[in-house]
Amino acid sequence: MRLVVRRLIAAATVVISACGTDSTGTIQLVLSLPPQGDLRPTGMATVAVGITQADGNENVTTTPLDGMQFSAGEVPLDEPIQLRVELRDNTNRLIAFGRVEQTITPDRSDQKITIPVRKPIIYVSSERAVVTLDPTLDGFDPKFQGMINGTTGSLAFPIDGSDIGVVNGGSLQRIATADHKPSGNAMDLQVTGASDAARVPGERRMVFATGGGLVVANVDTNEVRPLAMSPKPDRVAVGGATGSFTVYALIGRVAPPTGTLPCTGSSMVLAYALDNPNDMPMVVANGQFSDVEAAGAAVFASNPCTGKVTRIDGGGALSLNVAGAGALAIEGSRLWAAGSAPPTTAQGARIRIASVRLDGSDAQEVLLAPKAEVMTYDFDQANELSLNIHADTLVPLDLAVLPGAQYIAVITRMDSHRDARFDTFSASKVIPEMNALVHDIVLADPASGAISQRIRAKCVLTLIAKTNAEFPDWSCIETTGAETPIGGESVPTTVGALYGGR
Amino acid sequence: MKALLVLLCLAGVASADPDPKRKVTVLEFRSGSSALQGMAQRVVTALSKQTSLQVLGPDQTRVLYGDQLDGTLVKCAGEADCVAKIGQKVGAQEVILVGVSELGDVILTMQRIDVGSKQVSARIADSLAENTTPTDAQVDAYLQKLLPPGDFKRFGVIEIVANLSGAAVTVGGEPRGVTPIQKLTLPAPATYDIRIEKQGFVTYRTKVELPPDGQLKVEAELSRRGETAWYQRWYVLAAAGVLVAGAAGTTIYFATRSDPSDFATITGVVQ
């Protein structure tokens, strides 16, 4: 009897398998969220699956989550696709993102693909510990800002959905995005002074711009090799395609001018074959460049002196006017640039955010709100005596575009100088001469220019010849609430977003 | 909160039922105070979350109006007639003017100015102790007093398409007619059980979560009882599916393929 039952079960299994596979294929996506804690997205109501086909067109299917399951339509067989997923809450706010890093070719088999899906956390580096910002929360939420322990003085760069890389001195440590804890052993980069990093598309290799040249690190095998010892690069980008990746290094970065300084300096972009270290580097362009980005065969650079973002590899035509262009990022099919707008008589300088499709079409620009900083008189117990100092210059230091471009994160620097002010009748000095230097981390909506959250990272007010002034002692106003940086003031250096562009 | 100073709703406007999707611009006017920084932005955030209004924040308004916005606003000094002209120029039907001033305490005011009549249709003011910031719940409470209740009711649209006519449609337990049926506008966010049934056919059932300002499309294919094998019905159900067009207006098209062997079906699970 048992034998008969076993045979029946076996026969039934064969029938079900045949029916289940039929002549069509299936792709089961497993969206793997962090198992617990503040990094686990909550409140998701819909899932959007974006399928990009070889021609670059993307179709997005949005469906409600039925329990924790969803159905996302069909894709043609035997045509390579790329997949990304977005989880949104019932106000349509993006609360988590995931991407399949490799190209998939659907076939008649049953494929199961696990995608790490994470909140689009922003990582800010400074001389203090790496700061995290959770854009799925309101700025007033005490968990909006966080810190990664043990990362003092480190530079943080997203690697992929699973890990970020944190460089401290000559050491690279992976940090798991699921819990922000170290993952694997630290790697010795054999050089120090990392200033930028770029990921090799679709791989777990990173290229670092360091004081000792360009270094390539494979975070899975711990293999580290130098690509070029000199000249010293300031920014780096990786373009090309599998098997022929090219590393673009910006040498001699020309920063957007601050205060009354002129826009000076010269720089060049060199191209290195990633996997052929014996090939001689090629000069792609000479100019006054502040940043470089690459996508496939296209290479873009920003020139803060001419206020232009251009394609510099000679292919295609892309030229975007972005005054004071200081930082670039590529997210999806768009190139993003952060620049500056000068002050007016009644308002301070502003940040401008421009974007354009990679083919040069559909240019857009928004201006963020004018920048000013309040300085208060130290000995006014009523806290009423204050100066609202407009920014003479406001420049972007680094830019990150969150997945789907729902937000941008930008590090800004404000410089202002005010001459001393004198009493008209007595000619006595009332307020001393002063210089203000303010660094902010700004989270903004790139569609409208609305600032979602500003964190004043550091404010330094320098008073000059103050002793003979009637009101000699002034300070930056104390920040409150969400504008106060977690862990104290520090000068931010880089910003990156998980699954975002930088 | 020390005291609620003034709460004035002009009946004439409050009794009207304004368009819950009208364009509203939120502006901030400061009278020598640096307190409550970012108050207008918090109002924008709250309105965007809780209403279907098209909300322009101060920065968006500045982009449309020009850099002279702040100077004009100062010159207006809170006068409704003058502020309404700003709203008119940016194409808004209403202006919500958030005012911050200090008279010992910090005085926070919110005025709802009707651009057409150039008059204040509702006003609320609160006195806040020094260094006090209103909580999100307080901001919500201000807005619920300032705006008509209809603004806080949100809707989504469900479109139901079936492969046969005369099937009875039940949504959320209520009969809604028979197919072909017009699009249904229903309160959102909410979850609805949908049932489409006709004698002699397998009943189609699904549950959908309707997001505010979203549009769902339910494509139901009812099979004749006993006509199709179970796994074929499974395929039909999986392919029929439910489609959502988000508030951002993403265009979504999900066709039921005639030849299933050329396609792979994507399903997923969140863990």
C-alpha cells in the first residue's frame, strides 16, 4: 500500500512540475529587506518593477503589494533586460530601492533572483564618523540622522545594494547596508589619501583616487593593484563596457571660486584601460575641470570657470550651461550638475541644480532658495540682536542623486565677508568686520528646488579688529532640531546615496 | 502652546466646496523674527501628505514668480489684496500665508487668502513660547482648522475591465453595477475587495490597495466553469492582475498576451 501511495505522489509531482513550467518561463524576484531594525523599510504599499530592454527603453509596472507578494507582468523571452524595483508607501513616497546589477536573459526556466532592497540611505563623510541620512523619514524624526560607529575620519562610498566601502587611511572596510556593521576583513589599499571612488559597472570592483595614484580593489577577492602611481588624481569615473572598462582620472581639480577669489587653475582628464595596466594613458581633454563622470563610452566634465558641462570624449553633443558647475552625478539616463547663482542686492547666492538626458536633450534647471546665515550678538540676553548675512558665494562641493531622482543631496560651502559698520554721527565702530564660512548638507527636491532638509554641518565666524566695536562679540546662531548635525560640527567632504548617482 | 489667540473662519467661503485639487501656494512672511525657520516648508510637507491639493512651496513659487518674490512679499506686509496678486501671477487659486512675528512670544499666523476675491477666507493664529516649535500634530491641527474638511478627503480611481459583459461587480462589499462599468472614484488610501461574477463562470476575486490620487486598472478574465484546466486559470489570474498608475502619472500598460510561450512571467515576494 505504501508503495502505491509513493508512486501516486511521484506521479502527481511530475504532473504538477509539467503544468508549472508549461512552455513559458518564470522569474521570481525575492526582494530581500534588512531583517530588522531602523534600516528595514516599513509601510510599503506598492512595488514598481522597472524593466529596461537592450534599446534603453524602460517599462515600469506598478502593482499593490498583496500581503508581501506581487505580480509584475511579463517580459519577452531571450531578450536581455535589466531590472530595478521601487517600494513606495501609500503617499507614493519612495521608501526602498533595489537593482539587479547583472543583465538577465529570461528563458523557459524558472529563475529566482534575490535583490537587496534598501532604504536610499545617504552617506556623508567628514573628519568625524560617517553620517547617515534617512530620506524616508521627516527631518524632525530623531532617526533621520545616524552615525556608523568606528568610522571616524573615513570616506564612505556605496559599492552596491549589499555593501558600502569605508576608507580610513590605507584601509578599506566593507559595511553591510542591512545593519551598518563591518562585513568581512579590512583590505590594505597600500596607499593613503583617498579622495574619490568609482565602481566598475556591474562588478564588485572599486577604483580609488588616492594620494598614491589610482588603485583598483576587488572587494570580494581582496585583490588590490595599482593602476597608476602618478599623477595624483582628484576625481575618478569608470566607463566602457565589460571587458573594456576605462578609468577616467581628473588631475588638478579646479574648484568653483569662493569669496572674491578668481577661477584659476588647469586640469586634465586621463583615460586608463582598467584591465590593461601596461597601456599608456590617453589624454581625453585639457581644461579647467571640477568633476568628471562617465556612462558607457561617454565622458562628461564640468568647468566652473566657463560655467559649462560638456561631453569631452568627442562623441555626441552635450553642452549644458551651469554657472559655477562644481559637481556631477549620473542617475539612470540623466546627467546631473550642481552649480551656483550669484547673490543679488537683496538675496544671497544660491545653488543651481541642472540635469540633462545623456543624449543632450531635455535640459532642466532649478534654483534652490537663497542662502543666508544668522549671526547673533553674544551678550544680548534676549537673543534679539542678530545679523542675517547673505552668502557672497555658495558653491557645491559634492553631489549625490538618489535613485529615481526623488531627491538630491549636496554639500555646500558659503563664504561671506562684511566690512565693519560705523555710527554715521560719531564715526565709532558699531559692528566689527567679519568673515563667515558655513558648510551645509542639503536635501532637496530636484523637480521643484524645494529644500526638504538642511543640516548646518559647520559654521565659523571670524571677527576682525573687534575690540573697539560697540558690539564686538558675535557668533553663528545655535542650530536647533533637524538642522543640528549629529555628533557635532564637522566639514563634510563627500556625499553618496545607496543605489544613487554620484 | 500658550494660547490660541484667534480662530476666524469666514462662513461665506467655508460653506463653499472648493476643488480639493486646486492649486495652492504657501508663502512665508516674517516680521523681524528668525524663529520657526522652515515653517512654510513644514506646511507644504503636511499638505502634500494629507491632501490632494497642488501645493507650491515658497521655492517653487519663487521659480515661477521670479527673484523679486521676497521683496514683493515684504512690501505686501500681509495685506490680502497684495498677496493675492502673487498667487494670481503663479496661477494659484489660494495663498496660504504663514506669518512669523515676535511680541515677546513667537506669534505664528496662517491665513488662507482667496485669490479670486482677494480676501482672507480663514485665519488662525497661535502664540508659542520662546524656543518652542510646533509638533507635526499641531501643524496638522492648524491646517485642519484652516482648510475645509473636504480637502482632507482623498480619492483614487479603480477601472475594471472584464472579458464579458453583464458580470456583476462588487467593490468593498457594495454592488457597483455590471460590466462594462465606468471608472469608480473611491476614498483612498484604502483596501478594497473586488468580486466580478456571472452565472456559469468562475468568479474573479482580488484585493487591491488604492493609493490616494492613484489609478488602478483591474483586468479580469472570467472563464466558463469546467472549460479550462486549473493551471490555465492560474495563468489567466496571474496575467489579469491589477495595475496602478501612481500619483506621478506613470503610464503603465500590461497586455494579456495571446501566446504565453513567448514570455516569462514575473512574480515576486518581499522578505
